[in-house]
Amino acid sequence: MPEIIPYQSRWPAEFRQIASLLKQGLGEMALRIDHIGSTAVAGLAAKDVIDIQVTVAALDNDLRQAIEALGFPGMEGMQCDHRPPGAAGPDSDWEKLYFHQAAGERRAHIHVRVAGRPNQRYPLLFRDYLRAHPASAAAYAELKRRLAAALANPHAGQEEHLPRVASIDYPEVKDPAVDLIYFAAEDWAAATGWEPGPPDT
């Protein structure tokens, strides 16, 4: 079950260490490298996993081999991100390559996405919206804490005839809640003219 811990001041430095390795190894293949996810939002409780987005021009086998050569095992085949309700365009807009840390190394998830696709924009907008809206970030943290606690103790406060919470995966509940924040973030982006800022590295 996921463990949600308070924000850790070490997370940005840990991101920079991993990002530096990726940047040196990938060179011009990496158009930008960004710290995404909850560990990228100061003050936000999160799982102790550094999420990194590598933006590229295309997803191909050369790229996969280059990242695996840096010590990040990848999941076989093309992965697909959660698609928000109402999203237009082909399913390929939500494809990515996904890698994680080697055994014994600092936990990290490497998401490789194509520049300009909706799934590449989504985590940058979501992150920036939470950075600019601390109250939304705090509500999101509380949701994650309560969900993690419910999954860890599925029968707490429940009658036996009710559905088991443990039969539901963490992302199955979290993704729709993230969409609610994302839709608010899109309104904010339209109102403010938001565009992705410079890459984190």
C-alpha cells in the first residue's frame, strides 16, 4: 500500500542528481527534463518517489536503450497514461515510455513523453497549478492520506456487507480526483495565459 509522508526538503536535490545523470547520458535526445508529481510541489505530502518527466521528439528503441544503459530498467512496450474524460485526439497522445530505479537505488519513476502531446503538458500544468494554489495542494494531500489509510485498513468503520476498499487500486481512486484538479488548472491556464516555463534542467 502507498505510504504518504510529509514533504521532504531533500526531494529537489535528489531530483537534480538523477536529472543530471539523465541529461549527461541522453544529450540532445532530452529536449527538457522536469521534476513532476507531488514531490515537485513544496510543502505537499507525497509518496517518497521522485517523478521525472523527460521530454523527447519521438519514442523509439534507441531512446529506450540509452535510458536503460544509464541504469534505469524499463517496462516492456509502450505504456499509456490515464486519459481524462473528454480528452480529444488519438490514444497515441497518451503514450509514453516508463522506467524506474535499479534495485537498491533511490526510488524514482522516469516518464518519457513526446513534446507537445497532451500527456506531456498535463503534469507540468498540474504541478504549476498546485504550486500556485496551496489550498488545493493541501486538499489533495489530505485525499491521498485518507485514501492510503483506507487501503491499508479496508475494514475500518465498514460493515461486512459493504464492498472491500482493498479491491480498489490507489490510482483508480486518485486519477479521477486528479482530473478534477486538472480541469480547474485548465481554467486557470486559460485565464492567466499559462505556458510551461523553462525546464528544471
